[in-house]
Amino acid sequence: MSLLNLNSKKLRIALKAYEPSLLDDSCRQIIESVRLEGTEVTGPVPLPTKRRIYCVLRSPHVNKDSREHFEMRTHKRLIDIHSPSNSVLESLRNLDIPSGVDVEIKALRS
């Protein structure tokens, strides 16, 4: 059973995580498994970090001037796999990626 259409010439893997060390470990794991299959890999390409800042009042009633800021950073990486085969797809499927890492795979024809 094929995971994606093998008419595609390239797989683009986008990874997102709040923790950069988890993200880098996952990228390393993906690249090692694909290179063991003998397929060409481009990446990981670091994309800009998205910063989300939340401003919260410290007091529930008064003192509007007293505020606290919280920040969430989303780190992103991009990996391209050129001319994937079924064995590459199976090795990607069998990887154990940590739960804090979001993985999105797209098949490109270009």
C-alpha cells in the first residue's frame, strides 16, 4: 500500500514544534532514515520563528498599568525528499516522532 502518489517527484515535509531541540532531533531522525534508503534530501531549512505574545492583567480588579506578557514561539523546519520510493515512505511511516512535533507531508510534482 502506497502512502502517497508515487508520480510525485518530491516530498515536502514541514515540521513545527514549540521546543527547538525536539524539532532538530526529529529532523535528524528523518534525514538519517531517508539517507539510509539512498535517496537525496534537501534540508532541514529553518523557517522564521512565529512569536505569539499574550498580554494579561496581573490584577483581577484594578491596576490596569500592571500587566504581564507571555510568549509562545513556534519553530519550523522544511525538508525536501527528491524522487521518493516505497521503501522511503515505509521508513518514514515507521519513525517514532515525539508528541510535541507536528509533521505535515505534501507530495509535489515540480
